[in-house]
Amino acid sequence: MDCYVYVLGSSGKGGARTYVGWTLDLDRRLAQHNAGRGARSTRGRAWVLLHSERFPTRNEAMSREWHLKRDRTFRKTLSQGLPATRPGKAPLSAPRTPSR
């Protein structure tokens, strides 16, 4: 049974945020977070997968999760690739369509 540790990223009014967790199924877990059924701290945001690692046991995955949650430098580096947003506006990196 493979386990995965993952880092999610989201940018919004409060700036970029990251979330670290572990799961048996990455796709299902990301869908849960984006549907508002994930962890309480992830609700109300659109999340993208920034990083994942696979481990053979639950204990190894949980140990790595513990370390990643405390590694703010690593998480900040990952979140720098997220598009910046402005309150009430589209992401700054979003393509603009000409108005007619």
C-alpha cells in the first residue's frame, strides 16, 4: 500500500498559502480539498498540487509530513510559482481577452 505526502498551494486575498497532508489517493484527496470536504483550513480556496512524494508505509509518509509541515522555507519556495491575485480581480498572470 503506497502512501503519498503532498503539498498544495493556493493564492487569494490573503496571499499564497500552502497545505501539507498525506493520503492513499492523491487525485481523490485534491478533489476533496477543492470541493470543500478537505481539512477545515483548506475550505473556500482553489488548490493545486505543488509537490508529492511516495512512500511504502503509512509511518514513513506521516513522518515526512511532520517534517514538511515545519519546513517553511521549502513550502515558500514551492508557493512562489503560484499566480499573484488582487482582491476582486483575476490572477495577475491570467491571460486577458480583448473586449469588443
